[in-house]
Amino acid sequence: MGQFKITETGIDGLVIIEPEIHTDQRGYFMETYNARDLKDAGLPLNFVQDNHSRSIKGVLRGLHFQKQHPQGKLVRVVAGSIYDVAVDLRPTSPSFKRWFGVVLSSSNRKQLYIPRGFAHGFLALSEAEVIYKCTDYYDPEDEDGIIWNDPEIGIKWPDHGQIIISVKDTRLGNFEEERCAIDCFN
């Protein structure tokens, strides 16, 4: 299947992608994206936007989603490490409201593919730079989210001490308050 190992997460469409790494005395080389190989693996992706963020340790971003223009995302870390989380918001999915979390780091080089219809967020476990490809354009008028510590979803975040969260993210509602926005994924 080319240059990638694909690992199922137990949630339909949500997969961990590990690139084949070629190392020698000079360092290493890896493909981080290959449309043909990922399509052959059952992930027909059409990315239209790349994003790059830098966060200091303790920053928590999310849980974000877009209502009418949901984005699939291919997330990887180029410096440091994060705990990356995806929550299935597809009402007809057998895994509706289930979440999955994984450590992505510059040392493990894992990537997480998050399909359309998921909320996404991450906690910076160290200073971290995150790059992610998106299948639709960011639309600030379409953005919504769920508060990171919603008890109904029950994400088990790593011990984080003091978190740093944006004012915008502190104003996100819980799952039930966002239910009408989530129902748009039908």
C-alpha cells in the first residue's frame, strides 16, 4: 500500500496514519501525504487548505467543528507533542458521541485523519507546532464547538495542570446546548 501504515481506531473513518520512515547516517526522509496511496487505502481525500499552529505547553484548542461546511482534517505535529481528540458528531453513526484520543508528536510522526462530521481539539503536552490539511475552507461564520470538558462526552484528557484556553473556547456550550448545530450532520 505504499508509504503508509493505516490503523483503525474503532470509529468509522477515523484512522491513524503512520508514514514509512527512511533513515540513514544523514537523518531521515518520509512522505507525509500521498493522494494515490491514501486513496488506495480507502481514504479518497481532497484537501483545499493547510493550517499551521504553534502552542505553548498547556494550551487546549477546541472542540471545534463547522456546521454547514464540515472539514475533514489530516493532523500531524512537526515540533513537540499534543493529545489530539476527535468526537463523532454524526447522528446516524453507531459511534455517535464517542471520542478518540491519541498522542501525536514530532518523534512518533503519527497522523490522525478526522473525517467530516467530527469535533476536533487538542491539548499541547509541550510547546508544539501542528499542521493539518482540511477538506473544506475555514468559515468563521460557520464555526461552532463543544466545551472541552463536557461531562456527557467525558473526554479523559491527560493530566494537564493549568490549561490555557481562548476566551472564545471558554464560551462554547455543552453537547446538549449545541445539539441543533450537531443535527446538521444528518
